[in-house]
Amino acid sequence: GNAPTMDHSTASRTGVVVFPEVVTYTCENGYTLDGSAAGQRSFDRSCKASASTKSTATQAPWTKVVGMYSGNYPRAGKGVDSAVRSLEESKIACSANPDCKAVTCAGGNVQTCTLRRSETLKGSPS
């Protein structure tokens, strides 16, 4: 399939990507994966073989759950990652952080999302 575009980043290649090719994404100036000034600025996406005849560049599977949230911020360096990001930026940052298990968006607003560490969902207070 085609290499997916990612907000606020450039890809090492565009167009068709096939198994086992890898595309490296580099964040635009002013952006990092964890939102900190010294944060990581690049990440890789690899093409996976599938049971079908078509291979596609993959991202983490995301499922929208309404009325629930995931607790605790994931670890990042010596602290936690509590940065507020857009949903798309949060998906990228979560995929790059092995301690991240979910993304929670305050009140469903896709511009005010944070990374989360817990796989257990709780009823949303809002």
C-alpha cells in the first residue's frame, strides 16, 4: 500500500511500500514525539506481511471508546509524558512510547488529547 502521511512530519519515501520495507518519519521543526524540546524527532513504520495478497504500511490499531478513559500517564525518561496534543500527534507519540497503551481526549475534543499508560478503562467523569 501507500506510505501513510503523518501530521507535522515528513516521510523518507512516498508512494507504494511493500513488505519488508520501512519508512522513516522525521518531525517538522518545533515538533517532537513526546512534546519536549529535547524529545525524539523521528520514528519508523514498517510494512507487514498479511494473510491477504496485499501488504500495507501499518499503525497501531485504534478503537474509539466513548464515555470511558484510560488512567495514568506513560513513563518518559525520568518522568511521565503528560503533554497535551492533537489526536493524530498523540497516536504517533503513543506508537513510539512502549509504555503508552491508549490515548484519552478530554471531552472527546481531538485537539486536547494525552497519552495513557493503563489498559483498564474507567467511566468518564465528564
